[in-house]
Amino acid sequence: MDLTIREDDLQGPEIIALLEQHLALMFSVSPPESVHALDLEGLRGQDVTVWTAWRRGRLLGCGALKELEPGHGEIKSMHTAAAFRGQGVGAAILLHLLDEARGRGYRRVSLETGSMPTFASARSLYRRHGFSTCPPFGDYADDPNSVFMTRLL
């Protein structure tokens, strides 16, 4: 896939709109107490880095990596724009995040995603790339609307 993945400063209108769409989707399919997506300010935190995928000037998707503790990172805000789903954008972003995690010296990367059918393709993507289910990590608690996954690097 011909795309460019770059670190994003979260200032451009395209990424702001995509993240707003991401949050709207999360709140439309999950109870509010089960939405763990970071808002724009959360993604601008010192412990979070966001990357965006682009092709010919069009934003295809995004993903973020948050440091939980030395050696352990969390994947956040994985989202592919609706027009580009099923084209390998999510996989490309995920592989980029895993490379970045290795470069940071992380030994493990974890994530939280939904348990509902809407999230089936995301769970499948993560399984294809070596993630397996795990108990809640970090500040998460058991939630029937969440699936927790992790992968050793």
C-alpha cells in the first residue's frame, strides 16, 4: 500500500475531524462509561505520540502509542477513515506502532477495544498481529464491553 505514516502534532483540521469522528463512533456503539478513547487533549499528553497515515494528500487513518510505564506501551486511537477501511490501513499503522514500541525499548504492548460486534474486525486485526486477550492492565477495570489484549515484543 502506497502510504506515508508520520508523527502528527494534532493541529491540522483533517486529524481533528477524524478524531471527532472516532469519538462519535465510540460513543454511538458503547455505553459512555465504557468509552476509553482519548479526546484531543488526552492525545496531546506528554506520554502519548500520534501518527497519521496519508496517501496523495488524504488522511487515511491514525494510531497512537501511550507509555504506561517503562517497557510497557498502550495502543490508543486506532482509527481508519470509513472510505479506506478494508485496504490495509489499520495493519500498516499497527505495524508502525509496533516498530516504534520496539524502538522505545518496550517489552510489551497492550490495548483495550470493544467486545461488541462493531469491534470484531479490530479484534481480528490484533489477533493476526500476535495479540492475545489478557486481564485488564494499567488503570482499567473489568468491563463486559471491553476486550483487553497484549503482545510481547
